[in-house]
Amino acid sequence: MIKGEIVKWVREQPYWLQVIANSIFRGEKLNDESLDKIYVLFKKESGLLQEPLKKDNLDFLAFEDANENHTKMNWNSISKIQGVNALKEGESINIGKQVTLVYGENGSGKSGYTRLLNNAFISRGDKTILPNVFKNTEVKPSAIFDFKDDEDNIVSMQFPGNRNNYLFNSVSVFDTASAVHDLTKETELAFVPMEFNFFDEFTQIFLFIKSKLATEIESKQQTNEFGNYFDKNTAIKKIVQKIDGQTKYAEIRLIADTSELDETYKEKVKRKTVLQSLNINEKLKEYNKFKQELNNIKEKVLLLNNKFSSERIMKTEELLTERTTLKELSSNEGLAQLEGEQIYRLGSSEWKKFIIAAEEYHNSIDEEIEKCLFCGQNIEKVTGIDKYWKYLKSTAEKNLVVAESNIKKIKVDFDSQKFSLIVEGSRMEEWLKENQIDFYNQLITAEKEFMNVNSDIVKNLSELEWNKRIEPYNVNISCFDKVFELLDVNVQQLDAEKVNKEFSSIENFINEYNDKLKLEKHLPKIESFIDSMNWVDLARTIKLSTQKITTFQNRLFSEYVTSKYIEKFDTECKKLEADFSAEIQQRGRKGATLSKLSIRGRSPIEVLSEGEQRSIALANFLSETGLNDKNTCLVFDDPVCSLDHKRREIIAKRLVEEASEKQVVILTHDITFLLSIQDHCSSNGIDCCTTTIRKLRDETGIVQNETVPWISMPVNKRIKQLRNKLQSIESFYTGITSDSIEKMEEYEGKAKLWCELLRETWERTIEEILFNNSVQRFSPAIQTQRLKKALFTKELYIELETGMTNCSNWVHDRASGLGEKIPTPEELKEYLISCDDFVQANKP
């Protein structure tokens, strides 16, 4: 029924999708070549490939599902393990027909095995496999999985090479990570009726075609960089920059045609040469520069006219006259009163500097002075001092000082005066000589006249007397007007605007012509670009969505599957006594069906205890795998972790019940749970095999196939088993010869493992012998009555410690001082005899 509906739906799809469906119905595994052919069909049908689409007759109406021919096989063993965490390489674990118990303490390697199984089988658990950090190796993870049919025919599958084989999909794994995942996130259902496998493959190929299209679109997507080929901002460049997938290539080719412009181009080039020879722009620049230089000369002449004007000369003369007057006044007002005081060089400049310095020194002292500043004598009745101060306060003397200072400044100014108006040897000088010689001579004369007037002024200032009469000098500025007019006429005669306009027009034509030639050169690339972008534009209009697939699948799923799954989940919750009103919510996504656990709208992890969460997750796992008719084996990693003894018992019973329908493999470190499983198997006639894995030094996952885990064995059974193992070790040791000396390393490993077991046996004697089982490892109660017969003494402790030490020396890394000697089988036998004697002598 489901098959018929799928076939009907496929008939309505495009031809390339029908080809995909036909291959799936045939059970064909599409390789890269087949997928490429389907992609070509898709492009032809979508118009992305301009080739005719040839449709073959598809026979999917008569398909045969390959899954129907699969022989049911059970998992038989895992062996030759390599590169998985710190698991010992080469170990093997046999899988029983119904229940297989794999016991291991924490750190013994269970996680390594679980992660390997998560990778090999169906699992949402932790798939992280790390290299052995204790060994410098890069061995890739691998293992051999054997499967066996009802007639004991064995098929070996290599992991990961054969991972896609259906046998690996017949086993499902439940571990802590997958349990949390089921409680907190949506999960893709691993079970569906056989016909629903079609959607997984169909969607996978559909998405491959979609991805291939996206990759090709990306590869053909290009950026228009043709504008970079054109350095001039011409109309051609603007057209080229706008080229895209919608551009008509014929129009671009027409634009690149220059056949009708060749003659015009030649004429334009000739005319350009003529215009360039006129050198219009250079001459225009030169005339403008002459105007600027002429303006600068005019401004300088104006400054010189002002500097050597009648007014300025008169003021200079007045300054010298004023200085003479002040000098006379200073002598009359100040020095006259000092006559008769017997002062050396009275009135000299050195004398005046001395007086001024004395005054500054006197004023800097902030107190009344009655003694001489220099010798300290009383000056109260010395009148000469007062005359000094009176002289210093003379107005005429102060003004004289100011006047002389001003004269010095003016002299400096005239001394530094520059008179050059025209730069010698410049183009300006050449042009003036050729075109305005009178004006040029006038400027040269002005330079000399200004210099002569300046020289006379400086001489008078130096002598501090106006001894020579000076006549002012002035240049008539109107002489510049005629020169400016001549320059303007020259500029107008150039007609630069007209010439530049014509030159610009010719330049534009030539640039357009050259860009057309460049465009013609790049036409093949442009044509390819237009074709690619046109293809990309068309490809982007094609919408490949899985929505139709998902919608159709969800309709079928809700019709044929959903109700069964919910019913199965309710049943499992009751069996596990985990009826917490949990609900299953489902939705579709890209052809897959997703489920999510919730309790009254909330995540189970928010409202349930850790133990209740584990029960709900187990119910979900058992429901999902229970509806998968391809599932033949369930693997559980510590399924009762964090559960109390009541829930452990319920789950133990349920898993043994499941073993009547399919294989059940349980990895656990909980010895109580293990014993409970064994009891339920015994009561229900379920075959149960037990394997122990342990850690020795840096290696984990060391397998010991035993009926009862070592940790639960009493001392007597342990001694018996050690005796049997010792016989095997002794036989191996005897077979070592000088030709097989490399076997000593293997012997050493066997001896160390045996010593480890003997050491643990000594430990167990503490529980059984010294404390008479009053405190038992797996019993929650302490039997105090048994302490009456407990034998613990200091002497027994010493004997026990000695036995344990002998074993421990060979288990752990030895100190370098102890040497490399390995115990012989005889020495091992002595260790065992010591332990057995201790037990026999001290039985309660």
C-alpha cells in the first residue's frame, strides 16, 4: 500500500527525480558517475544545458526492494580492535545469542568500547574516539564485526570500511549521551517501515543535486571587472561596467566595430598634432605667470614709494633733530648739578650704564637704605648721592634713551632693505626686454634711485646728525597699466577656449576609438561572462526545496506509523513503571521524521528526577527499536546508572524479557545489576554469557571471558582460577627458546596480569578472612555478629601485606634500582601457595 502511494507520487515529479526513484526502487547504490549523469538530466530538463533531453523508459513500477532479500543475521563478535582510545589492540569480545554481559570497573575501557559501537551501529551517543595518549601512534580506529545466520554461516564486516552495509544498521545503541539527547532535543527516528527507507535515499540524492547546483552557481558566479581594462572614463567604459547576464552580446559586438571610423580617426590625429604644436596652454600659463609676477613688482614698488616718500624722510630727519635737542637738555638738567663732585668721565655712556645699574639694584631691595650700597658707610650727609638720584629721574635723559633706541631700530630697517624688482635671467626679464624695454629700463633706474636714497639715510642715522639733504624718490605706478594691457591682448589672441574645446573633442573621439579597439580585443571574455551570468540568473530562479518530499512523507508517516509508535511508547512506560504522562511530539524536516519527549509541555529533564529521566529515555529507545523490523540487537551502556535498587530490578527484568525477541548486550560497572540480570536469565531460561574487561597499567579493555565477573568471585574460586591460569602461563614460558626470545615480552604481560589478580585476591581475604564477611562489598548491611569470629591481628596484617607487596612489585612500574628481572612461573607459584596457605590457615 505504501509502495503504491510512493510510486504514484513519483509519477508526478520531473523526469530527473523519476530517474533517482527508479534507481532506489532497483536497490542500486548510485556512484559518482551515476550522480553526475542525473545532474546532467536535471540541467537539461531545467534549461541549464542546451541539449535535447532523451527520456528512457523507466521500470520503477516493477521495482524490487533489495531489503527484502537480506538474510537475518545476529551479531557474533567484535575483534581486532585498533586505534580506539586506550583499548588494548587485538582484543575480542564474543556476543551471545540472547544476553551478553560485559562487566568492567570505572576506567576499565567500557567508554572506549561504547564509543566504537556508537560509531559502528545506530546511535545518538558519544562518538568521540581519541588516540591512545600513552602511545605515540596514529593508527586509525578500526575493528572486525562478525555476524552469524541461523545456519552458523559467518560474515565478517570491517569497520569503518563496510559501515554502510545493512548489518551495521541492525544494531542500536543506548548510552548516557543518547539518553540525555532524547530528553532534551528532537531526535530523528531510526525506525520506519521498510518502504520509508526510500525517502532517506531520495532526499539524500535530492540534496546532493541541490548542493551540486549551488557549487556550480558559485563557480560560474563572476564579478564584472571589465571596467578595469579601460583607464579613460569614456562612454565605452560605462557600457562595459553595466554588462551582466541580461546584456545582449550582439549589441556589445556592434559597439566594438570601428570599420566606419578609421578615416575620421586619422584626420583627428593629424589635427591634434597641429593643435599641440600651437602650445596654447603653455603660453597661456606663461602669460598668467607674467601677470602674477608683474603684480608682485607693482606691490613692491608701492612699498618702496611709501618708504622713501617726503613724509617718511621728514620724520627720520625730525627724529635726529629731536635726539640733538634731548641731549642738550639732559646735559643742562642733570650733569650741571654734578659738576664739582670730582666724578670721572661724567656724562659718558659707561658712566650712565653704571648709574642705571645702581638704580635697579637699589630698587630691588625692599627696605629703607641709609648706608652706601657698595661700601656700607653712612651716606646720610653725603649730598652727591642725592644728585645722582635726581639725575636719573631727569625726564630729558629718559626721553633721550628712548630716542636713541628708535634711531637704532630705524637704521636696522634701512640697512636690511632690498631693492631688486626683477629676477635676473628670468623669463619675465626676457619678455620685458623684448616687448617693454622702456618699462624695463624704468624699473632698473628705480632700483638704483631707491638704493641711493637709502644709502644717504643710513649715513645720516649712523652719524646721528642730518648732515646731508635728501630728496625723496617716487615711481609712477601708471606705467604698469600699459604692460598689463599688452598681456591681456596676447591672451585674447591665443583664443585658448576655442582651441581647448576643439582639442577636448578630438581627445574624446580618440579615447572612444581606442576603447572600442580594447573592447573588440576582450569580446571573447565578455561573451563567456555574459553566458555564465545568464546561466547563473536562470539557475537562481530554480528553487530546489525538500518541502514537497517532507510533506508527502509526513502524510504517509502519520497515516502508517505515528499511532503505532505512541501506543508502543505507552506500553513501554507501563512495563518500566515510568508512567509520568510523557508525550511524544513529532514533525517532519527535510524528509526525516523528528520526535520529542515532553511532560505537560515541558522537557523531562526539567520535571523528573535523574532516575525517572533514565526510565523515560529507555522507554523511548525500546519503543523506537521495537517498531524497527530490521533491528536484531540492542546495546545498553550502564542503563541503570543513578537508579535506585527498585528501578534497577524493573529494568533488569524488562531487558531480559526483550532478550527473548532479540540480542541484548549490556555494558555495566554495577555488579548488583549484573547479578540481577543473571538471576532473571536463569529464571526465564534465557542464555546469558558474561565477559569481564579490566585495565592493566596504561592499557584498558583487556578481555577475560568468565561466567562470573572476577570482582564477585569468593577467594576460593579465585585461587582455583589463578591455579588454572598459572598452568597456562607455565606452559607458555616453557615454550620460549633462544629462537623465540621476543615471546618474553608477551610472557611479561601475562605474568603482570596474573599478579594483578593475585593482589586483588589478597584484598578480598580482608573481607572474607580478617573480617569474616561482616562487611560485604555488594551488601548494603553490616553483619556485626560475624565480627565475633573475625581474626584480625597485627601478625596477620604483616603476612597479608607481604603477600600483596610481592604481587604489586610486578604489577606497577618498577624502580630502576630493582632491575629488569621478571618472576618465573616457579616464583608465581610460591606467591599463590602463600595466599592459599593464608586462607586455609585462617578460615573462620
